[in-house]
Amino acid sequence: MPTLTKKTWLLFFVTGAILFNLFFWQQKMALNALLFDVFLSGLLGYLYPASFKKPQVVFVLLLHLVTAVALLWHNTTLSKIAFITSFCLLVGFIQYEVRAAIFAVSGMAANIFLTVAGLSEKMRWGKEGVTSKKRRGRIGFVVLPLFIIVVFFAIYRASNAVFASFTNEAFKHFTHFFENFFTHFSFGRILFTLLGFYITAAILLKSRSRAIENLEVKYANDLLRHSSKGARSARNIFYHFSVAITGKLAKGMLALKNEHTIATISLVLLNLLLLIVNGIDVYYLWFNFNYSPNTNLYTMIHEGADMLIVSVVLAIIVLLLFFRGNLNFYKSNSWLKRFALVWILQNLVLVVSVFLRDYYYIRELGLAYKRIGVLFFLILVLVGLITAAIKIIRRKSVYYLFRINTWAAVLLLVAASCVNWDVFIVRYNIQHHQTARLNIPYLVTLSDDILPAMKAHISILKQREAELNKQGYYIHMEDEKKKCSLCVEQTIKERIQQYLKAQKNNSWLSWNRKDAAAITYLTQNQ
């Protein structure tokens, strides 16, 4: 990092505060976020030029560019979250020597919490090496003349009526200005500017604490075999847990052999138990599932998801418990590894079963956020199980599992931000309305992003509403006691009017492709 003066640092912070105020005050997060991002990224490149050669920084920078395009194109809440998350990752990897995404985010969090300390250091009064006595002497050059001025001001004001009248008038203007200061400059906007100052400082100033870097250095991707003495010193919560359950079997010369025996028996029993569950699912769900109106799909999908969560958590605990240390290097552990891999394979079968549950749910009732969320969760579970298998086969550490799976979560977040899910849900459900029941009360609760799609397919929505009315179901928008047959059309029309009115308050700083296209379409088809 180049050596900078206090004035230069202050210039960076004040410029960031001003730009933050001008870009974001009473505006949506859109084009303004990209402009502010360019400003901050440019300063980061100037302050930490060597960091941009690191592969992690280059990779995260590419991910961040993807989220920036998604933000400008879709401008959804998810794209904003992904944009901010990827930028925090970028700052963490630029400023800290870390490998895992979670440690990079922790570095950015340390910056935020320790910003005041960093500002105090950078903005310290006087030059380094100047004694406190000299600083008090400099202050004395100001205090004494100021005291003399106040004394003589009081004397001249008391002895000269014209001067007194002049000063009274000046004082009135000053008082009037102070009283109306917050009328011209709102208190909220001043706080907003200070927030911009703080955010800029938190991003540019690296915390002096090296605790995060020192912590990650202790972890490695590969497991190492410990001596008996080293193994005792490295004992963790899993060791104490096993001691509490198995007692003396976990101690002594035969502790490793006993641990191997216990682990083998446990995995055999777990495999048998899960084999029964998977056998039932494969028979009834994979090959003999027939939907009927009496089928409770909601219960079926949620029971399956809950079972998956329990099974995966159990699988992780079992693998961490039995493959935490020297058992990985035990000569006779080949069958134990086979049983562990079979356990993982059976969990993969369970994932397929839950996927089929979700598929049937979507096929009959259409898309919704929870159903999409189940699919995302299954992807993360697949990655977790695959990396668990790699851990066993290649003797990887828990840190390896944690690092790879957090990266998988980051990649999934970035990929998910590239889709406007509200619009995707509406379009999918309308396109499949003949095979899946169209849930209009749910669709109208989604964001304003759906308005063009709802407007374009208003005839299908009205037809579905009429079918619901015949069945005794009415779509109550505002007055729950009022029954109407045109609630969908009326609600969409009112929301379009409110949306177009709200967009007039946004300037070019809030521009994004989604709103620009929606405004054009809705204006032309009113």
C-alpha cells in the first residue's frame, strides 16, 4: 500500500461520502451502485495493486462483474444481495491473505467493526513523534488570541451603540440561519452522508488485526497423521463426545481399534436403516407414483425435505466423528471407508427422492419460492455429499469441506441472481395453467416486476378467476368481505398506476433495464 498523508485519506473519505449522498439519496440501488462501485474499486486498485494478481481476487472480480450485470439487468432483491456479497468478498480477498470465502467476509466484517479505530489512527492530530507538550503549545497559539478577541469584542459592543446594533443584526441572521439549517439540509441527509463516509472508510481501511489471517493459517486441506502425544493434544469436541458415550473404549492402547469397530458397526446399522427408507421411496415414488386429488403433496414434499435435512446432518456428524483424525490412516479401515461411501451414496438416492417430490409438487401446483428453494438446497446437498466422499477417499480435512461448500454457496448465489424469479414464476405458471392449477392469490403477492407479464396474460388470469368463483373461492384484495369477479384485473390496474407514479420520483441514477422495459410496455398498453 502506498504511503498517504492524512489529507489524502480525508479526501478519499469525503469524496466517497459526497458521492454516496448524491448517488443513493432517495434513489433505488441500480446504476448508481455501479458508479459508486467503480469509484471504490479504483481506489482499491490504487491502494492494493499487488492484490489484483491473486487468483482468488481475479475469480471473485469476475463473479462481481456478473452480479453487476444482473443488478443492472434484473434489479431484483436477490441481485442486490449477490452484488453486495460479492463486493464484500472482493474487498476481503484484496486486503487479507486468506483462501476461504468465509474468512474473506470475516475480514470485511472486521473492517466494519474496527473502522472507528482505523479512522482514529489515520486522522490522528499532529505528526507522529510530536509530543503532547508541543501539541498543547500549538493549541495555546489559538486559545489566547481567541480569548483576547472575545474580551475586546464585549468592550467595543458595550461602548459603541452602532457597533452593538450591527452585531445584533448579524447575530439575528446567524440565529435565523441556524434555526433553518435543517430546513435546507435535512438531518436525515446529513446522517446519510455520514453513513457514506463510514462505508467508504470501512472499505478502504484494512483492519490492523491479523487474527483472521493467523486463524486460517492453522488449517490445511489435507489431514496429517499425529503421534499418540500429538493426537492427545489435538483432541477436540468429537473426542470428548465419543469418550462420554463409549467410556474406556476410547482410551488406552486399543483406542483406535475400538473406535474403528464402533464406527464400522454404526455405519452398517445406519446403512441398513436408510436402505429400508430408500427402498420404500424407490418403489412407491420412483416407479409407482400416481397423483390423485386425495394426495397431500404439501405434506409429502415437506416431510421429504425434513427427512433429508436430518439425514444429511447425521451423515456429516458421523463422517466428522469417525474420520476426524488417525482413523483415516488406520491400516484396516478399507471396509469402514466402503460403508461410509455407501452411506453417502444412499444419501444421494434420498436426494433424488426429494427431487421427485418437489417435481411432482411443481407439476401439479406450479412454481413458488419454497419449491425453488428446495431445488437450490438439493444442489448444495449434492456438493456436500460429493465433497464428503472426496474427504474420505483423499483424506481431506474439515476445513476443506467448509471451504469448498462455502464457495459452492457463493457460486449458487451468483447464478441465482441472474434470473428474475418473480417473472420466471409467473410466466412458467401461466404457460402451464392447463396442467398445473394457477394460484392467482399467490401470484398477485409478488413484486411489481410481474406487472408486464400479468398484463400480457390478463385473459388467462380472468378465466382462472372465474373458475375459482364457481368453486366458491374469491380473491379478496382489500376488503375481505367483498366478493368480486374482476379483482385480478382491478388489482393489476391499480398496481400499474402506483408503479408508474412511483417511477417518476427516480432519476437517471436509478436506471435499470427491467424498469425501463416495464415502463415502456405498461405506458404503451394502458
